[in-house]
Amino acid sequence: MAFGSAVRQRRLALGLSQEALAHEAGIDRSYMSSVERGGQNVGLVLAAQIARALDIKLAELIAAARI
């Protein structure tokens, strides 16, 4: 849930919609919604794709999530 919250905060700070972020990350919008709500456990590959789409290093995104 902490990772999803960090993703959402970064997405909003960049002014991106869930749909735009999902498209940039190469995943479905409904899956992105589930990630943000903490309904999905995200693997490293997907987390890296999301971080790349958010223009942030994965380590920074994880640090923002405090996990």
C-alpha cells in the first residue's frame, strides 16, 4: 500500500492521469488503479517500469514509500 501511495503522489505531482501513467508504463489502467490502492503486489520489473514512466529512479520511489 505504501508503494501505491508513493506512485499516486508522484503521478499527481507530475499532473498525470492514471491512464497516461499506465500507458507510459505499458500496463492496463485498471491494474495501475489497483497498484495505487495497494491491491497488487508489484514485482521489481513492473516497479521499474512505473518508476521509469514517472521519471524517477526506482530507489527514490521506494524511499518515498518508506519501505
